[in-house]
Amino acid sequence: MTARRAGRRPGNPDTREAILTAARTAFAEKGYDGTSIRAIAAAADVDPALVHHYFGTKDKLFLAAMNSPVDPGEIIPAALAGDPAEIGFRLVRTFLSVWDSPAGKAGVAMLRSALSTEWTARLFREFVTSQVLRRVRSAVDMKPDEAPLRVTLVASQLAGVAMLRYVLRVEPLASAPRETLVAALGPTVQRYIAGDLDGAPPPAP
């Protein structure tokens, strides 16, 4: 009979929740980049191998900790692929498609939770920064000194739509056809990604 390692939780249903609790605390307090699988395992009093067993990678653990209904790592690259002049439109269309789907209910819950306390706001901010904005920034050609502002402007536009359309359900935005919003918002998001940001008029021909 093999002896169980002292001081470690065995693999049981409580173990998964213990890992998630430790992960949420670590990600909120130290950020995504400052958190390691080993540190989460130590806080949950489990072997790091169990964390990998239940969740695989740190990205997957973070998504589980956030109760995210979708994986941005799968969705965003598809939206960014293609004609660079149409990225803004594709991002808006993809964003609305996800929120209009059954997964959107979980997205509303995530957004409401993010507004409830400073702790959950920090956790949600880490999600947006590490899982969404970083992927947009790395996949789109932007000047390094402009990229941080550009991607946060994109996020501000989409977050505002999410709040008004799906959480507060302000009309007529709440019931507007998806393609109407794509046509209206796409140019703005495209300008944030690749257009002029200083507000100055274009030079005369």
C-alpha cells in the first residue's frame, strides 16, 4: 500500500474548488503574470501536478477561475485574421456574436460581478488585460508607443456596448440588429486600431 504524501489534499471534488479559490485570490492580488501554478498549488495545499491534472495550463486555469464561457485565445485570432482594413468590423461582429449567443448570459454575470467589489474588479481587469488586450496587441501591427492606448480605446468601446446592450439593456441599442451595430461601431474601432488618434484634420492634398 502506497503512503499518501503528508500535507497534500488527495484528488477529490473539493480539491478542484480549493485550487480555484486559491487561483482567484492569487490572480487578483498578484496579477496574471505574477502568479505561478506552483504558488497556486501551495496556497491550495496540493501538488502542482494536480493543478495541471484538473486545468492543464495557467491560461485554462484562469478561464476556469473567471467562469469564462469562451476562450479568447480561440476567438480573437480568428477575428484578427484577414484584411487589416476590416479588423475593426470583424472585432465588433465577433464580440456581438459571442454576447448574443447563450454564452452571453455568463458574460453578463462576469461583468456584474466585476462591478460588485474592488477585488472582483481587479480580477476582471486581469482577465481583460491578459486574455483579450494582450492578444489584440500582439496580433495587430501597431507602433509600440501607441499600442497601449489603442487597445484600451478598443476595450472602452466594446465594454460600453456590453454594459448598455446586455446589462442595462438600454433601448434602442439593446434590440438593434447586430449588423446595424457592426456598421456603426466598426469604423470607430478601426480608427482606434489603425487610424489617427490626435484629432488633427488630415493634411491638405
